[in-house]
Amino acid sequence: MKFKALAVALAISLTGAAVAPTTVMATPNTTKTITIKKVKKNASAASCWSVVNGKVYNLTGWINKHPGGASRIIAMCGKDATKAFQQQHMGSSRVATELAPYQIGVLKKKKKKA
């Protein structure tokens, strides 16, 4: 937070006007494993987790930013939305880049029964 305040102060001193700080996105978590049971517990607009291609995303902050409307993201909350996501975005690198900062882990694979 000190860095953000310093950046705003610097922008004000250089331009003479207040500048809104930019949002700093988190680095994707690619190591934490999350169960589908945990994803299902986050199935609302207040806490929206979803699985896409084996990766778990917290999409709560993206709901109202989605260009296609909030309802598209809310429909993904609490479930594996890989199929719907692929049908809509079919390999778009731009979409993958926008989604990456919301990754909070990877889906824990079920153990195969012997």
C-alpha cells in the first residue's frame, strides 16, 4: 500500500492533478489444490469460484466487469464451467490473459479406485 500511495503522490506532483491508482492484480496461484466440494461452496455472486480447464478461479471481482454481463459469470459460480467457457471463448489468448490473475489454485484430482 505504501508503494501505491507513493505512486499517486508522484503522479500528483508531476501533473498537478490527482490520478486514480491502477488496480494491482494478484499473481495466479498454480500450486494450491482445491476440491470441487470447496468450489461448490462458493456458488453465489458474493463468493464466486469456478473451474476452467482444471484451474480454480475466484471470479467475484470479475462479475460486474465482464463485457458479456454479470449473468454470464454468475452462471459459472460453484461449478466446473470449462465446457461453457470453451464454447464462448475458444482459445482466445486475450481472455486467458484477463482470467489469469483470478486463479486461486488448481482442481484437486479425484483418486482412482483400485
